[in-house]
Amino acid sequence: MTAQEEPLTATGMQKLRLWLRDNPMVYVCDGCLALKMGVFPREVHDALAMIDLDEPIQLGTAQCSECLQTKPVVRTLGPTARVPRAVGAAR
């Protein structure tokens, strides 16, 4: 492990949380997230299993928006949209 590739710290978890929150609906693979965080892809994968987000995350296979390879990716679904009630609708 190099000095640039350290385990994900509490600060790193917060950085990951913020990146996911600020980039909803963006498909990104563990490898590209790891490059952004300066850690190994496995550490990002493990962190995603433990992370607590306000928005739900979705795991699947799609094209990563960074490396453009089709592989396992993650994305946040963004804030849950609220459907407004029609004016005068029964409650």
C-alpha cells in the first residue's frame, strides 16, 4: 500500500458520502470511486456496505460514467421526490 492509498478513514467515509450525495443518478464503479478517494477499490466496496446515506443507493451492472466500462457500479437515487396532492383532494 502506498502513502496515497490508505484505508478509508472517517474523513474518507465523509468524503465518499458527500460525493455520492452530490452526484445522484451517476453510475460509478468501485475502481473510479477509489481513484477519487485515494484508496483501493476493495476499501470502497467495503465502505459502501457500511455507509449510511439519506438517499438509497443502487448497485447493478451498467456503464461507469468515469471509465466508460460496463461493470458493477453504484449510484445514489437522489432525494425521494414527493408527489404533490391535487388542490382540494380528499385526505
